[in-house]
Amino acid sequence: MTPKPPSPSHPKTTGIPTVSFRARLAPRELTRPAPRDYTRLIGIVGAVIVGSLVLVAIFAPLIAPYDPTIRAGAPFSPPSAAHLLGTNDVGQDILSELIFGTRVSLMVGVVAASAAMLVGTAIGLVGGYFPRVGSIIMRGVDVVLVLPFLPLLIVLSAYLGRSVLNTILVIAFLIWAPTARVIRSQVLSLSRRDYVTAARSMNARDGYIIRRHVLPRTFLLAIGEFVAATSAAILLESSLSFLGLGDPLQKSWGSVLYWAQARGAFLTPAWQWWVVPPGLLIMLAALGFALLGYALEQKINPRLRRA
Amino acid sequence: MGPWRFLISRGGQYAIVLAVAISLNFVLPRLMPGSPLALLAGVEPSELTPEEREELISEAGLDQPMIVQYFRYWGNVLTFNFGTSFRMNEAIGDLILERLPWTLLITMTALLLSSLIGIALGVLAAWRRGRASDVVSLNTMIALDSTPSFWLGMLFVALFSVTLGWLPSYGAVTPGAQLAPWDAFVDIAAHAALPILTLTILSIPGIFLTMRYSTLSVMGEDFIRTAQAKGLTNTQVLSRHVVRNAIVPVSTVIALRLGFAFGGSVVIETVFSYPGLGRLVFEAVSSRDYPVMQATFLVFTIAVLVANILADLLYPRLDPRTRT
């Protein structure tokens, strides 16, 4: 793992000890300038993935070969020309289930993340702009961050009952806290800038300063956070649906896997068309939003990740 | 802030978290629509005669004022009296103790393995920053971070248990088998292998990414240049100066994972029908066994808190600069 020392550019004429040779080369090896920036490429890949999934969700009725709620063929049939990904235990077309599932999975992710972004931004704004009240509020945020995530999610959804709205509420309730933290640190630094002090010295009201000087620069950051939170929300939704806590009437990718597991699809060759595709879709969606969120955040505020 | 003030303020914060968790447990079943009797005693009120209903209500203390019920609940929690499971008719405390070792076995082994692998790969990637091996491993880790854990587990069962037939696909031991000590050990290891593999693979990215970033920032420090200047080999610099400093923030991440690994086991144990705490949560949820759900939620909260306290105690030992 020691990097191969490059051949010296000049012949060794004097007896230069190896030590100085290494000392001259190695620091450059260690502190090499950052390599090419891939942020743009990452952003484009993320946008393409997210864009195609959104298109599938919008045009689901046109793309899907069957209505996913009807019995379209014999149960447990392997892939064929009529059913590209076979059928499930009640004869529904798996491909159509997945295409329509895109709607539920994306909607839960996007709506939960938007709600979390609104709450997180509001709390982060108050917490950062009014430091006294803020330190108390942030104590509350810390409490939410420490609660065990998945078990709380499961307990809450078990009590609330299985519906898309409840899934969204529960996920949103659990993912706003990190956003609040990031927004708060941004607002804290913004509200200490000279131009804010200047505005205050000219008797500007808090509402004016927040609208004019703080919000515009925080808003972009909140969008980056929102996209990243969507990725987390999609994964959480799939876990909940897999545990049988999703809406029984609205099929998502996670609930397709729940039925595959319940019917033992992974014990038969059916795993190839019943288990692999939904998981790949979940992974693709989570990855697409994560990449897009990363690229946005780098673009908006490259230094923030270090803080 | 002095070390004592720090510990007291942290301790206060953890006490609040525990109080919030216990209060959530108390409030949730009483907020839900319908009679709390169904949630707290496991019976539908419509199936009972009025006398039986009265008896159950006073037995569960539901006729008392809310505040009395609240303090009584605290008393029960603090004496580890979680009541009986509706479904299994067994004391919940015993049920948890029975399941806990299995969860500890798979989560702790997976945490150990993923820490070792994550740290090693993280240092390597940082060292070869920007080269093909760094870019490939970084992208693999980001993709793994987006992989649903239960799906990976299902694929492993399909591959290693069903197709190849190497490992058992469910349970923690072969049921009903009388085995010699060594064979029993092999049997347990074979059953735990796939859950551990899945948990390990999915815990690596978090540790890898922290280690890589931490190593990169240490490599830019002046004392590394000094070490280079005094003629140490790259291996010496790496092992004596870079890794030792870079590992400090990672150790906190690992300690915190300890708590959350428990939560992650819910999904994994469900896939492998592994009889640990996580599987108990799933069983309780599917059979609406609310007291078991509540008790396991508290156990998970305590696990996270213990992990946090461990991280707080560990940090000043590893990084003398934070000692005051």
C-alpha cells in the first residue's frame, strides 16, 4: 500500500540519502490536491434517475400493461411475453404492481420529506435567529435525535393504523430533526454577518431581516436537505411496508416485497422476478435522491458539510 | 466546561430522553380512538359482560385519575414489571431476557466485523484518494447505503440457502437436535452467519465514509508533514500518526451504532426468522401485542442511551485534548 516512488527526474550524482528523497516526494503524495470534481456528473446522474422515476409515476396507467388490482393471469406464473415479470400469488401482474407502486413510494417519500423540511426549517430558523429560545428548542431536537428510530417508527404506525397518510406523518415526525440542526447552524452564522448587524442598527424589524437577509440563503440549503431527506423517507417507507405496516390498499415497492416474503418467494426460483426488481427500484430511487441532494448541497454550500 | 458539569448536563439530557420514551408509551394507547381496554388488556370490550368489563377496568387501574395511572406506570417500569404478553401469556421481562442474547450475538459480531473492515477500507481509500480504487470503493459504499437491508437479506437466503444450500435459512438452532458441544457451536454459527453477513455489509458504509473523511483531514495536518520530513516511511507515518488520530471520531460513530444496530435488527431478524428482540417486535406488531411492543421499545431506547454514554466516556480517553 506504500505508493510506488516515481523515478527521480534527475540522476543521483551525489550521495543524496534516501531520507531526503522521500521527504521531498511523500508530502506531495499525502497532500495531493483534490482530484477532479465529480459533483456535476453526480448531480446529472441523480437528476436522470429521479426524473425517469417521476415520469413512470405520472404515466403509470399508460405504461402498465395491466390493472395491478385485478387477476391478470394464473397465480405464480414465471415471466412470459404476457407477463414480463410473472404474476404473484393471486395472479396480479408484478410489473404493473411495480409501475403503480412507484406512485405510492415516491409520493410517501416526497410528501414526508416536504413536511419534515417545513417543520425542520421553521424550527431551525427560530432556533438560530433567537439564540436564547433556540438553545432550549435545540435541546428538544437532541432528544428526538436520540430516540431509537426504527422501533419508534414501528410502534407509532402500529398504534395509528395502516394508511398512507399515517405512514407519511410518522416518517415526517422522525426525520425533521437533522434538517433543523443544519438550518440552525446556517442561520446562526448568517445572523452574525455584518450586514445583519447593519440592518439591525438601522432599526430593521426581525421579520424584515429574516425575510430579506436570512431566508433567501437558507432556502436553497433547505431544498438540498429536502432531496436528501426524500431518500431516507423512501427507504423508511419500504421498511415499514415490508413489516406489513403499510397501507393494505395502496401497493408500494415495499409491500410487494412483504407479500413475496410472506409467500416464501425467495425459497423458489420466483425470487429472480418477484424479489430482485422491487429491491432494485427502492435502491435506485434512494440512490437517485441521495446523489441529487449531495450535488445540490455541494453547489449551494461546499463548506457546510465540514461544520 | 469542566468534565463534571459536562457529565451532569449530558446525564440530564439522557434522563429526559428516557422520560420522553416512557411517557410516549403511557400516552399512546390512551390517545388512540376506541377503548384503551383493547390496547392495555388485550380484549375487545364488546365481547365482555358489563361486570367482567368493570372488573378488568379496575384491575388495570383504568378507573383511577390519569395522574395516578401515570405514576403507577412509572412505578411498574422502574421495577421492570412490564406485565404479561397477550399472545404468549408469559411475563414480558422473561421474554425479553430470553431473546436478548440472540440479538446481542448477531449485532455485536456484525458491529465488530464492520468496524474492522470499514476502518481498513476507509484508510486505504483516503490514502489512494482520487485513484480508481478510491472512486470504486466510494461509489460502492454510497450504493450500499441506499440498499434496503431486508432485500439484501432475502437475496442472501435465495443464494446461499436455497440455490447453494450452504447455510440454513431460518432460526437460530436446528430445532430438536441433540448435539455435542462443538457441533452445537457450529450449528449456532451457521444459523447466525447470514444475519451477521447482512448486518455487517450494511454497517460498513457509515464507518467507511467517516474513516475516509477523517483520514483525509488528518493527512493535511502539519505534524504529518513533520513526520515525513524527519524521514519516516509512508507505512510508519500511516500507522503511527495518521490512523491513530483519524480513528478518534470514528470510535464515536461506532459507539453510537451500537445502539442503533438493535433497531436495525428488527428488519433483519424478520427476514431470517431469527428469534431475537427484533423478531419479537415484529411478532408483537403483527399480533397487536401492545405491552410487548412497549417494553421492547424501552429496551431499544435504553440500548441507544447506553451507547451514547459509552461514547461520552470513550472520547476523552482517546483524545486527550478534550480532557480538561
